[in-house]
Amino acid sequence: MIGVGPAPVSERQIEAWMRVYLPCTLPALARVVTLGELGPAPLTGYAVTPALIEWYASGDTEELEYVALTEAARASLRMLAADRADGVDVAPRRVVIAAEVPDEKVGVGTGLEERARVRLAAAVALADIAAVHVDDLSAVKDVEAAIAALPAADRGDDDARFVLDGAEANELMWFATQEIPDLLG
């Protein structure tokens, strides 16, 4: 019989996708919701890369994804500090967007100085966002202190690095995409 066989597989099922963690802030997340995408490209994100797997030889996928998430949270802290330096009033809460991105849009290579760092060649559609990770309100004091300590930590000040570690000790809370409006409200 002609035409008998499995139904066509959708394009999304054929492509290989990578979980990418993208640093963000609450105002930037609000723009994502308004525009329907995170962009413009290129974007910097963090993912389980071959270099990360090689460096962290004993870790399973979940542990490696946590490393990538942590790197994105560090980058989010830097975004908060940059916004503050530019006079933007931004809540001291780190934000990380977890998105599923087609492999061909993710650049991984030796030109990237961090093992988990990737570059995205295209904006990320809101529909491709899997979840959002955000600091709980109880972390605000630690994140505020870390923003203030960041310049000294970059100069090698051990006390300032300890303050950054205090912010990193706060686990980011997980939010489903349908919870984003409540998170922003």
C-alpha cells in the first residue's frame, strides 16, 4: 500500500538540542516576555561542553549542568553590577534562563576562555525556554553585598571573594515558564 508507514517526524524531533543556561536580570527577563525572545544574537551562555566534560571527568550530566548553571549565575551577578554602574535600578537577584537550543546554533570552541561558555548564533524564542532560575528573596542581602564586592574580588581581594562565595551559596529557585508573569509581577 502506498502511503503506509510512520507519520513524519517533526523537525524539532530530528534536530539535536542542547540545554543552555543564559545569564539574565529581572528587567531583561521582562523584555524577553514582551518581545517573545531573548536577543539579539550573538548571546553568551553556558552549557555542558566537551571541554567541561573533559575537565570534570567524574561528573554525571546533572552535575555538569549544575556547573553550567553556576557559571551563568556568576555572569548574571556581573550583569547586575554593570546595570548598577550604568545607573539602572535593578533588583539584586540573579536570573538564569534555561533554554533548549539547536546544536547548530551553539558555538563551542577553544576561543572561549571558560570551559562551559558557549555562543549562540540566534536569538532564543520564548517557546524554547524550559525554565527560569532566580534568587529567592532571602538571598537579596548576599547578592547586594556580592555586587559591591565584585570589583575588589576581581583585584584578588580574598575577603571580597568570600563575599562572592556567600552569594553563590544561595541556590537559585526553579520556575516553570508559565510562572514567569507571577515572578515579574
